[in-house]
Amino acid sequence: MTIPRLQQLLAVSALWALLHPAYAQTETPATPATTDAALPAPATVKPTRPLPAERNWRFGIGLGYGMRTNPLVLSDDIPIIVDLDIAWFGKRWFFDNFDLGFQLTDNPLFTANAVARVNSDRVFFGKTNIRYVNFTIAAGGDRVPIAGAPPPPGRPDNGPSLADDPQPLEVPDRDYAIEMGLEMLFGGEWGQASLRGFHDVSQTHEGFEISADYSYRWTLGRFSMSPTLGLAYKSDDLSNYYWGVNPQEAGLTLQPYEAKGGVDWEVGLRTSYYLTKSVRLAISADYERLHDSVASSPIVAEDHVIGYFAGAAWQF
Amino acid sequence: MRTWLTLLAVTWFAARTAAGAEPPPVRLVVKPLLCVVDKPADSCNVLFDIRWKSVLPGEYCLNDETVAAPLRCWPRALSGELQHPREVSEDFIFWLAPPAGTERAAEVKVEVLRVGSDDRRRERRSRHVWDVL
């Protein structure tokens, strides 16, 4: 999905313009005072009531414009228009945006959870296309692709046939994997960190992932900024299932490829400006680098994933 | 018929007079209206800029929901202002009312937003970049 940068800026500007007047009205400058009697002097007041308990449910929605690039060949980027945040936290059990967890321990040093989740690599495979490639016999007998061949009659993108035997070039299908594992969450004045280890329990890729990330949030008045660093080791099995090409999938258009495990890394930045208790403007950006063996796969066109979003978020 | 019309006119005039005797509209403006609290802090120290303006002169007192006595009273004024330091840890209301009255002429709610949590599970980082909330 390609939208010119100007349109993206206009969309964000319009959203800001829509929201800003509502904010401004709540803080309209007042007229100067004409009378101010010297009656009781103002005093600093410290309420003594206990803090309100946090609700079990968290429900939010973000509306705006963003994109996540798709590193696969013949794929579309993933537009981000709406983002839902649904979570529930019980005493031990919790549901956090399709992660289902059980708190094993919680102490001043860390919190440990057992978590079941859906692997996130699969999301890229839902936005792929097919291209048809014609081949010619080169000197020496090799078949060499002719770029830009149209699809054969009766196939998608129907058009006139310029060659006899166009071959489909298609990213292979991949399934979602259910993974289970442990996570340790740390937090303090120094920031938040997590360690996670997950293994496939759905016999989909039969691999594992170990990851660590760190983030620190600065809050100044209504503005909040949170940079993040993360590393993730993805095993041979996991990497090869999603990013490799097995012999059954290989053909004239796609060579077999075995992806090895490796370490992905990412950096991100999230910023928020709180308009009210429940509404904020949010801008986030993220860069994820795929490890070399994945980046070299014939079904991978880019060695990185870039994500960004700008919009308004409501927390109910 | 003439008597009825006269009575109707008198009633309408009396009703209008009674309506005119109601407290005049008062506008109360407070800045800031939002306190964002992040760990390790559990409250904000805020210097509130409080201003009010009335269409007609009146005697008003500024009240804080968490304090029994008025913060300040203004004798028969069209407007007033106050710089009020306060530590804020939960939502509360400022309101203006006549000294002896219970009816509020104007009120403004100050809100507290906590962006951190003692429950580390609520600080779990989302794994997808489009989770911006």
C-alpha cells in the first residue's frame, strides 16, 4: 500500500486540528480580575485518601495512520489505521492482547509469568501477491526468467499471454504457531526490562525464541517518551519454517533455501501527549533488523521492518 | 376575558422577574486540568491558576472538594483570580458558590492520570509496533 508522504502528513495534521480545539476550549484564558479580597490565604493541601485501585479491564482504541513494512517479496506493506488494546488482569491470570498468562511469582526483584501467545512472524504472510514469470532457454540449457511476464489466461490479473508457459512466483503459505513460555519482568526507577523464552507447542515450526528488551519512559508534564531496545534469538527451526523455502515449495521461480537461526534486533520510540485523562496523541516508530540468514532468503526482499504510527488514542 | 389576559400578563412578568433573580452565570477557568503521574512519583505538585468571571457582581467562595473550608472568598466582585499551590494525587473538583449557599455557581474537575503501574504485568511491552496504546 503506497500513499504519498504529503497525504500522510495531511492525515496527521487533520487529526491534530480536529482534536486541538476541543483541548483549547477547556483552558480558555480568563479575563483579568477586578477584585481580589485578602481573605483566607491559600495553603498547600495534601489529600490523605488512599489511591484508587486499578481496574481489571483495560480497553483502548487508537485511530490514525501508520504502516509496517513487509520484508517479503511480492508483498504489501501493512497499513495501521485502527489499533485495539484489550487486556484483563486478575490476581494471577491475565489476558493481554491475545497473550494469555499466569503469574507464577511477584517479588520486589521481578515478576515471572507463564504465557501462551501467537507467533508474530506469520502476520507478514497474509499480505502477499502472485507474480507470473516466463522463462526462456539460455545458452547452456538453463531456464532464465523473463521479467514482467503477464499471468496466463484464466488466472488472477488476467491479460494477454506473451509466452507459452508462465510460472507463478508466490510466497509459500505459513501457519500461525501457538507458543508457550516463561517471561520475567523487571521494573524500577531505571526503567523496564523483560526476558522471554518461548517454544512452539502447536507443532507448526517446532522451534523457539529467546528475547530481551529494555525501555525507559520519561514523563514531563503531559508529554511522555519511551525509547526501547530489543534483541531476539530465533532458532533454526523457527527461522527456517517461516523464512526458508523447502524442496516441495521450490520450483522454477523459487529456489530451495534453508534459513538458519540468528539474532534480530530492534529499536523503537513511543511518544504520547496527553490531552485529557483518556485521550492522547501518540506517535511511535520502530526499526527491526532481521538476522542475516533470514535476510538472504529468496522470499525476503528487505532485511528490515520499519513501523510507524501517528494518531489519537482513547483509553476507556 | 380582559381580567384573564391581565392575570396572564402579570404571571408572565412575575415569572420573568423571578428568573432574573437567579444567580448569574459564572465562568470558572482552572489551569492545569490534568496531572500526569509516573513512577516513582505518586502525585503532582501543581500551582493552579484559577480565574472566574461573573456577568453580575456577586459574593463567591472558591472551594476544594477535599477541604471543608473555602479556599478564598471574594466580596461582591465581577471576577477574581488565585494562584493556588496544591499536591494532587486523585481527581477532585474546584467550585464556586455563594458563602452561605450550597448550590454551585460553577465547577471544574481536575484529573489525575497514572501512566505507570506497580503491577509489572501492566507494563508488558507489546510485541507489535502497531500496538501504540
